Amino acid sequence: MRPGSLYSATKWAVTGLAQSIRAECVGTGVRVTLVQPGLVDTGGIPPERSHDATLDPADIARAVLYAVSQPTTVDVNEILIRPVGQDSYR
């Protein structure tokens, strides 16, 4: 088993949940955006990852503001945002 595989499975579950909610909301005007950030420097990073590349919380805030500032005719389905240098499997 790879480290973090349970965590990865839960991220896939959230993706499926967002897709289901989006499908249920078709025609209602409700838009669903899934934001999947990489490692964010929130002060809760475990010591073994303290040297990994991180995002600033403001990076995530800008991504969310982008999604919610789109016209009502646009549905930003998903935003995957990672820091430069983050391994793709983490």
C-alpha cells in the first residue's frame, strides 16, 4: 500500500460526490465547484512534510474568488491547484 492511499481514496469520493450534486442541480441555477488544493501552509503540516513545497492560503482564496466571480452562464467544475514542485502522487 502506498502512503496516503486512504487519503487519496477519500479525495476521489469527494470528486464523485461533487459530480452527483452537480447532476442533481442541473436546471436550478446552482453551480458546484470542487476545489482540490495541494499542500497548503496552514500551520498544521506534519514534520515529515515540513520541507515539501506548499501553497499560501491566499493562493486558494484567489482560486475560489475566480470560480465564484464567473458569469452565471459559466460553471467552473473543478480547480486542482498544487505548489510548483509538489509530487503528483501527494
